[in-house]
Amino acid sequence: MDNTRIYKISFASVYPFYIQKAEKKGRTKAEVDEIIFWLTGYDEQTLQKHIDNQTDFEHFFAQAEINPNASKITGVICGYRVEEIDDELVRKIRYLDKLIDELAKGKAMEKILRK
């Protein structure tokens, strides 16, 4: 599978969809941000910088300090088991997708954040 197209998608173009998905299910932008902060090590200012700069996924995750507990994220997203995705960048993107999906499904934040 050629994943290079997904590398070049700007994080800012997808971020509103994460928020929209969460809010449709009664969750909040703050919870989406908390998930992103947990996964990437970013803070509010750094996240906003990436949004403003239209940073693509490749650079968004290259500059992140992925949470060591991210490897505990398992399950199926977009038809793939996240723990079996060989491409490291795609796996990180799918980690984020999976966490947002769990949020939208009503899972408790402490479980989403693998505490």
C-alpha cells in the first residue's frame, strides 16, 4: 500500500473532523485536545502552531514525543488492527484515529489515555 499521500495531508485539515466527531457524541474539543496532548506530548501552544502552519502529518508526528503507553492502543480502525500496522507513521495516525473513535463511543478518558 502506498501511504505517501496520507503523509502530506495537513493535520489542520483533519483536526476539525476530530472535533466534529466528538461533539456529535456529546464530547468536547477540550477532550480531543487532551487526547492529542497525551499522544504527542504537545501543549496548547505547540498544537496551535501546527494548525496555523498547516503542518502535514509526516512533520506533525516527526516532531512529537509519542507517549510510551501508545503501544497499549489496540483494536481495529479503518479495517486494520493498529498494533499490526508496519508503517510507523501510519500507525501513529491510526493511534490518533482510534483514540478519537473511542472518545466518540463514550469511553472514559482514563481508559482512552491508557492510565
